[in-house]
Amino acid sequence: MGLDANPCMGIAETHAWVLSPPPFVTYFPTLIELSSIPMAHSPSITSRQINIIHFTDDVQDYSKFEYALSAYSYSRFFICTRGTITLTADNTTYTLHERDACNIFIYQNIQHPKCSPGSEGYLFVWNDVIDVSIRGHYPSPDLIKKVFFYPCFTLKEGHMEDLIQILELMGRVASRPQTKYNIEILQHITAAMICEVLSHYEEEVVYDPSKFTRKEVYYADFLELIFNHYHEEHTVDFYARKLCITTRYLNSICKEYCGETAAKSISGLLHSTAKMYLTGSNLSIQQIADALHFANPSFFSQFFRRMEGCTPSEFRSRHFR
């Protein structure tokens, strides 16, 4: 799949390389979870934040994977290592062959994957909290647009092997006896995995708005605007005016492409950024409220409690407990 790839089409190219199951599958036949690791050293990491799911044509019961397949706040990266696997995300179907990869964007629902006989694939799942906490910042608006509009690609020679080695290492760390550094090691390995995936888009994909519908371009432009202005602009009206469309139309576009209103997208970004500041900086509550352009710390605390269920101070205390 090259730079002119159609994001709504499956991939036709196949490859001859066949992957042997990585060693961690011995320990976790269908799922690696961090639940086997005590969370005392890092309450910010939970078993529902990073997972590796191994799919084969033998897997019939997907019930325990529903949280990863549903939209919510998970990013998902699928690698087909053998055979053919069909993924349907919302209303778009992707056909993956050996060595093909696909990013399923946050807030998109995946129907149960369909594997042809002898097929095998791996789904790497992480949520937005993990992405921001280990990278320290959000991907650029240009990168987000590339991932959204060009979800599928064929891995270069050797690239799939590198990704699988990272997953193998993650599995070995997750399955060994707990040490005080296990969580930090897993965070860094996860960072390496995410950076490997994103490097493809940074280096090889060019976003071309002429290939997409007007609605898709509006949504892409909204993404760019929101990531550039969400610190200081919290109202839907601001973004609608910038796009020269009504707030109602902007909300309908957002619901179509990310499953939520524009207001919820703005609030979600503010919420995630607040958590990043609370856990990754020494900024005071007052300074965070100022950085995110809340009128005062009280308004910020009310917003945070509504989103998180606790005050910013309580959240920070739990993280460093």
C-alpha cells in the first residue's frame, strides 16, 4: 500500500514470509494482560490500558476482548502475520494479508475479526492515557490526520519482524516475576512500539485532501484546529466559525467520524492533557488551570471531577502513592 492508498479499501498484495508464534504465546495463548503485575508501583497503569491479543482461526469466543474491540478510548494496531484476516471498523471493511497492518482509530468499533483457515494476527491495544503518559505529548495534527485517513499499509521487509520482537519482549516482561521496575520497562517498550508504528506515517505517508470527501476534510481540519487551539479555546462555536460551518453541522460530522460531539472531543482532550500535567510535571493546580485557560482553579477542579470522578489533587495523590 503506497502513498496513494485508498483508506476504504483492503490490501491486495500478499507476501511469502511466515511467522512462527512468538514465545509469549506459550504463557498467554490468547491475551497478555498487565493484570498479572501488581500495580502498586504505578497505579496509572492498569490491565485495561495495554494489551496484546493473539488472533487465530481457532478463536471463536471474543467476549473477553469486547472492551478492546469497542470504541471507547483505545487505539488499536493490527498485524496480519499469516493468511487473510478481515476487519470491519464501523462501516469500513479492511482485508489484511500476510505482512499487512492496520490502525483502528480511537472511537471506532471493530466487529469480530474473520480469519481464513490457518490465519494468524496480533492486535496491540493501548488507550489514550498510556499514549500521552509515555510519549509526554500528543502526536502532531498532521500525523493524526495521516493515521485517520490512511489506516492500512504493508510493512516493509524486516519491519514486521521488528514489531513482533517488541511484542515478544513485552510478553516476556509481563510474564516474569514482579520487580519494582517492571512497569517502567513496559512503559518504555510500549513507547517503542507506538513510535515504530507512527514512524511509518511520519516518513512515508503524505496527506492529500483532494482524495477525500468534503466532510472528511472538514473533520481533518477540525482535528488540526482542536490540537492547535484546545488549550485556550473550549467552545464549539470557535471551531465552527474557523471552518465556516454551523455548530450543528460540525457536531454531526464529529458524531459520524468519532462517535461523539465536538464538545466531547474538546473536553476529552482537555481531560487527557490535565492528567498528563498532573502525572508528568510539577505544575501546581493553579498553574495547570492557567495553562488550560480555565477561569480559576475552582472551575478546573469542577471540570476534572466531572470527567474523572475525583479532584485533580486526589488524582495526583493516587498516581504517586
